[in-house]
Amino acid sequence: MNLGKKGEILACEFLREAGLILVEKNFRLRFGEVDLIMQEGETLVFVEVKYRSSQAFGGSLAAVTRKKQQKIKLVAEVYIQRFAEPPTVRFDVVGISPQGSGFRFEWVKGAFE
């Protein structure tokens, strides 16, 4: 299993333990992908997961560039078109890095709009 998939599995478990409900994994279009789509109350949460083995080069959260954010927003717009009444949405980032024998999670709610 590659690190990206492992990170997505870890992030999904982490978010489910925090009370979010998984709606969809790896929603893909030709121009982009959203790693996880979760539900928190009435809010639909689009989650970008970044796994980094070290904090060099800014760590996992720094890897979500403005260009990446734009792609995620475009994919989210297409996904939201499925709804008769658009839901409240939020864009989160979950950064994961190894720490000791486990993992360190950094969850940024509303990381970008």
C-alpha cells in the first residue's frame, strides 16, 4: 500500500472517531480528486489528506498549494450539483506524519474557502 492510500485510511479513521460520517472516498473527475467527503452535522466536508514522512519542506499542510485548492473546489462544485438544495460546505486538510510508534494528526478545519 502506498503512503497516500495509507494516509487516507488513517485520516478517515481519525475523522470517524471525531464524529464525522464518511460519504465518499476518492471522488475523481478528469481534472482533479477529493480524498474524502465527510458529513459533520449539516455540513459536507471535503478533506484533502497529506501524509509526510518528515516536516522538511514545510510538512504536509504546506503541500496544499493554491492550485491544489482550486482543483479541489472545482471537484466539490461538480459533486454539490447532485443536490437539489446545496449543503453547507467546508474544506479541511488533515496532515499526517509519523511520531514515535504512531502518527501525529494535524486537522485544519476550514483550511481554505
